[in-house]
Amino acid sequence: MFRIFRLIAPAAVAIAVVACSGSNQSKSPQPASPAAAPDARKVDEGTAGSISGKVVVEGTVPQNAPIQMSSDPACEAENKGGAAQETYVASDGGLQNVFVYIKDGLGNKYLFDTPTDPVKIDQKGCHYVPHVLGVRVGQPLQVVNADSTMHNVHGLPKANQEFNFSQPVPMTSTVTFTTKEVMIPFKCDVHSWMHSYIGVLDHPYFAVTASGGKFDLRTVPAGTYTVEAWHEKLGTQTQNVTLGEKENKEITFTFKASPAATQ
């Protein structure tokens, strides 16, 4: 359900790549996308609109848990001022690292080209950067180890196949997924605090909220859609949006947090 390609690594180090034989292999694969209708077409950008807005949070956002990196001096040296998890990142009244995407409504009416330009996720300072990101089905995802210490990339999908490979030196590996899935947890088995989340979709209408919790889904064809916002701890929210030709709709998702929320 996935493919891994190795790119050039320094020092010609031998790399062990292990495709885990976990329970995911026994599950029936989900289709990558609905079969295109006979009259399926590309989106007419001249008549398309957009769905934009922000994700806000009410209540007291919990403090992120501190990270102890003393087990790896290389990680500790890169975080001399201390480090914390990135579970809750709020700024200007908005919530960052929320994955917003069209969940339903596109059906099989449209054709989308698969991007060939890779999306990149870095392991920098013993953190995954970015913490949340999106990629298309079949699009290359470059996993980069920019640190001077070994990392282990362990993807835990349910619809795609689980994978687990090491990156003992600064290097780049490439992964592709064959079916849509929201969201796939990534972790490092060497550094237990390292986590990231990947959304895989068969269309281009997704975004990760930035500063102020803002997002923007552009070139959306007219129609009625279910838009979902996903946060790793606060859960999901959905809204139905009806978009006319050349129309721009603004929506707001409101999550509620409390100091007792788990991290």
C-alpha cells in the first residue's frame, strides 16, 4: 500500500528498511478514490470559488508537555533552551496545526492531476517539521533527517500499509501512499517524543491552519460540501458549505479546550 524510494545518502551507509508485518496488512485496502464518472472533467478555474476562514479555540489551552532529551546529547544540544510538545499552538485567537479539508461532496465528477513535486517533512532538532501536513495520493513525500543523530521513521496508517525504517545519518527517503487517509501518525522509535500527522487525500482541497488559525481552500468548484477540521487532541468538527460559481465563503470552526484536556 505504499512505496519507499531511497535517495543519495552521505558516506554510503547501508540502510535497513523494514516494512512492518503488523495487523494493517490483514485489512482490506480502501479504494484510492471513486472510479471517475464517464463525464468526469477537470475543474473550470474560471468559475471556481474558494472556502476560507479560521479555526478558533475557546477556553484555556493546556500547556504543552515539556520534553526531556537527556537520552540523546545530540538532541539536547539542539534544544538548549528546553523543548515542549506542539500539541496546542494558539496565536491571535486562532489554533494552528489543524487539518482542514473537503471530506465529502466532490464525488467522482472531477479529475485531478497527481503532483510530481514532493512534499517534505524534516527531522530537525529532533522534531518533525512541520508537525501536521498534507499530501496527495501518489505524490512523493520526502522524509529528511537533517540531524547528526539516528532517527527511525515509523508510519502507523490504517488504510495504507504500516512502515518502519531507519535514517542513521543525515539523508533523505521518499514515501508514497496509494489510498486516501486522514490522519496518519508518524513517530520515531528512537526518540519517543517525536510525533507528526499526515493527511493523504485524492484531491487538492486541504490546508493546515497557520498563524491565527487561518486556512484557505482555493479553486473549489460550485457545489455542496462537507468540510472537516481535525485536531490531534480536540477531535473533529464538520460544516456543510454550499458554494456558488465564483463565490467565496468564509467559515469558522470553534473548538473548546480546558486545562484538564489530555496531551
